[in-house]
Amino acid sequence: MKYILLLFVTLSSLFAAELILTGTVISNNQKMIPARYMGYVKKVNFEVGDSVQREDVLFELESAEFDIMESQADLALEQAKLMLDVYKTRLRHNKKEKRNLKRDRKKMVSFDFKESMNDLDESAEDISSSIESVQVLVEQASEKTKQFATIAGYLKVQAPNNGILVDKRIRVGDMVAPGMLTMILVDMDNLEIEAEVAESDLKYVRRKKVVKIKIPSLNYKASGYIKAIVPSANPMAHTFKIRVHFEKTNDMVFPGMYAKVYVDLTDEIANKL
């Protein structure tokens, strides 16, 4: 009778055994938005809590220094192109004069023809050399304008992905510098649960292990799996962090919510019997 009772208690423990971990819902895709150019904030298009789409312009910068340099670069490119057109026109005129000279060769003295042809050849060489030099100037000026076009993209900072703006650290008129944190964007679709497991219970968790999750405030239940075990222990509490992946099916699930993770221990207990 005692054996049967002991067996019943053991089987009851076997079917009810689970490890309960507490954790927090976090986003797996949180972006820190930095400024990439120095300047004053000209316009801020979103506020904290707003939903943004990928490539939405979050804010814009203005810079008088940049505008002046961009105008100078555009002017230098236009001048170089104009010089190139002038030299090309001269070269076409030189070729036309050669054709006319050859056509009227019979009417000219041989000495005069040779002298005129030599003058045109020398002039053509000088013009060709000038064209090559100006082409280099055009390429350099064109590269400069491309660089400013890239910088112009820095003045309008776009959202790298869809998400919710959870932090805004700039206002219109503020001066920002390259690398300065301006906004924090959180992807609300790629959520995970970060929980802590005691060192003594670490033997019960493993990557890809299926677990159950619950968010008590919403009475939300779902299944997921252990995505990662972070190999950095808390030396004070002797706990390790784990990441649990789950599919979000409720729009009310937000980062920061309290969550529970239920790890089934049935297999571990069964292996010990």
C-alpha cells in the first residue's frame, strides 16, 4: 500500500513539475538614432509614442555652412562644364578649318599651306591638352557634388525600420553633433522575453527548448522557445539570463511588461527515475 502511495505521489510530481521563471518583455530590434552631421535641428516630425514607418523622415537639420559649400561645389561644376564646352567648340572649329584648308589647297602656295596646316595642328594639340585638363576638373567637381549629395541625406534622418518612438532627446533649435543620440525607436513586432534563471536550475534550460509564457496583466498565454542563454552570470545573485522567442498575437503586448516563463521538467524528472 505504501509503495502504491509513493508511486502515486511520484507520478503526480512528474506530471506537474515545471520551473517558473519571471522576466520582462523586450524588443529584439531597438534602434538608437544618432545625428550624422553637425547642425541645428530645423524640424522634428514625430513625438514620443508615435508610430513610424521605415524611411519616414524623423527630423531635419539645417546648416548655413553646408548650404554655402554646396553652392560653391555646384558653381565649380557648372564652370568646369562650361570651359569643357568652350574647348570642344574650339576643337570642332579647328577641324573645320583643316577641312577647308585641304579643300582650297590647290589655290594656295605650297609653303603657305604647310605653314597654315602646322599652325592648326599645334593649335589642335593645345586644345586637346586643355580638354584633358578640364575633364579632370569636371570629374573632381562632380565627385565633390556627389559628396555633398550624400551629406544632404544626413540632414534628413530617416527611420531605419517600422516601430514606436520611445525616446526623443532633441527639439527644434537644438545643436547636434555627429554621433549624438537623438531618438530611440523600438520595433513592436519582434518581441522577446528576457528572464533570469538560477545557476542551480541552469541544467533544466537549453536552446530550442519549447516553453510556455504568460503575461499576467493581459492574461495572455502563448508558447515559445528558448532562443539563447547569455553566458554572463550575475555574480551577486548567481543567475543567468535567457531569451525566449514567441509570436506576438496581441497588439496590447508592449516591451516592459511583466512575464512568466514555464519550463517543463517532465523529461528531466523521468530520466532520473
